[in-house]
Amino acid sequence: MRGSVTGLCFPGTCRVCGRVLIGQEKMLCLRCLYDLPRTYHWIFPCHFITEPLSSMPSCTGAISFLFFREESPYRKLLHRFKYGGEKEIGLYMGFLYGKELLRFHTTTEKPVIIPIPMSSFKRRKRGYNQAEWLAAGIALATGWKLDVSAVKRVREKTSQTVYDREGRRENMKNSFIAQSIPYREVLVVDDIITTGATMESCAKAILDTNADIRIGFASLAYVE
Ligand SMILES: [Zn+2]
């Protein structure tokens, strides 16, 4: 199946500008594909975009694929992916992201991809975990292993929007538990990084049971 995602059928209109797709265009028209607000974080090793992670020595870096700006038409894309049931957007964007990650991956170690888990209650409600679709796209492009059961979510956060940075960290505490896993390096994948509180909490859970592991983070979008 690897490499076949670009051959999947994504009919219809561009998910950003609404123009009818033609020829080889999939999901996005060529112009919107070209203009994706890429961060290029992956070109710079050990990139840290949030403070809490930079103080964790086991963390190798945190990167995002796209900037998520208030006025950007690309917000539509992420909204459709996360709330509109269009999970294929995550697979497609993950595939694009994975190709970039692979191109600039400089070590021989292949990280195992772990999507940020969702509680079973929320999963039933939404029907899918968007981080898993994104992670599957990255796995397809890179050939890196995907593990969806290494980490479990034991507590769903309450809405983060009412909290400041410190409040968000407190709200996320003890949200995850991790199994003992035999990997040396993992890449934790989520849809959006805001303060990094979710990733910090997940990293702590992984390190609780796997002291010697190295953890990198990759999200689809970064809120500026
Ligand atoms: Zn377009």
C-alpha cells in the first residue's frame, strides 16, 4: 500500500479555495498546494517551538508542517479534517509531510510513529482520531512503523481555550499512560501544537515507562 496514497481518488473541489480539481490535482488545486504555508521547521535539526519541551533532555525536537494563521484560508482545510469528517485530508497532508521529513532525516534510526491518542468516548463521538490519519499518511510516505496502541489516553482535557499556558499544563496532567515499548526513538504526531501542553504530558507518560527513549514531535499545524 505504501506510496499509493497519491493514487487514491479525491474527487471534487479544492478543499481550500473551492475550485474544481482538474487533471492530476488531488485534494488541493496546484496553486493551493504550491502556496501551502509550510514552516520548514524540519530543515533545522532539534527545532523547539515550545518552551516545556526544550527543557526535556529526551526530546529531540518539535516541528509543525504548516502555520495556522488566524486569517489564512488554510484554516478551512484543518477544520474540515478535524471536525468535518474529512479524515482523508489528514492522510493526504500526512503523506506530503512525511515526504519532507524523509528527505531531511539524517540519522539511520527510523523513529516509530505514535499518534496522540483519543479517549474511547471521544473517538466514538467523533468517529475517528484525526492524529491517527495524519500519522498513517506520514507512515505511508516514510515507511516508518506506526504504533497506535503504545500510549492510551486516560483522561480527556476540558476545553483548553479558557486557560493560560500554566493552566493548560495543569489541565493536561496525567492524561496519558504508556506501555513499556522496545523502540529507541519515537515520533509523536498530533494535529495542532499550541502551547505544547499535550505533547509534554504525553512525553512524560512515555518516559515514565521508557527512561532511555528519545522523543520527537510532529504536528500538522502550529498556531502562531
Ligand atoms: Zn485551491
